[in-house]
Amino acid sequence: MKIEMTEKQYYEIRKALISAQVELEWSLADAEANKLKCLAAHARERLDEINSALASSSCENLKISY
């Protein structure tokens, strides 16, 4: 699959992923502190997905053309 986007779109997506990552890290810490195991597990799963998306969308993993 080939997806084309502008540099601005790419950085907006990355910014949204990083914001989600930070929010999930806070949610996970809060859930663990309050011993909310189900919520912590859910936050951990989503955080793993966000981290994977960030890793796979890093510049070195993309073919960039100008």
C-alpha cells in the first residue's frame, strides 16, 4: 500500500500519537497507583500499540520522496 501525505500531515499525525502516548502513560500510572487492574491492562495495551505505531512511523522506516 502506498500512502501519500504532506510533511505537515505527517508531523500532525506524529504529534497526535505522542500526545496519546503521554496521556496513556499518565492513565497507566494513575490506574496502577489506584490498583485498577482492568484499566491498567487496557492502558498498557493501548500504550503498546501507540509505541509500535510511533516506532514504525519514524523517518528511518519510511520511504520519503520529494
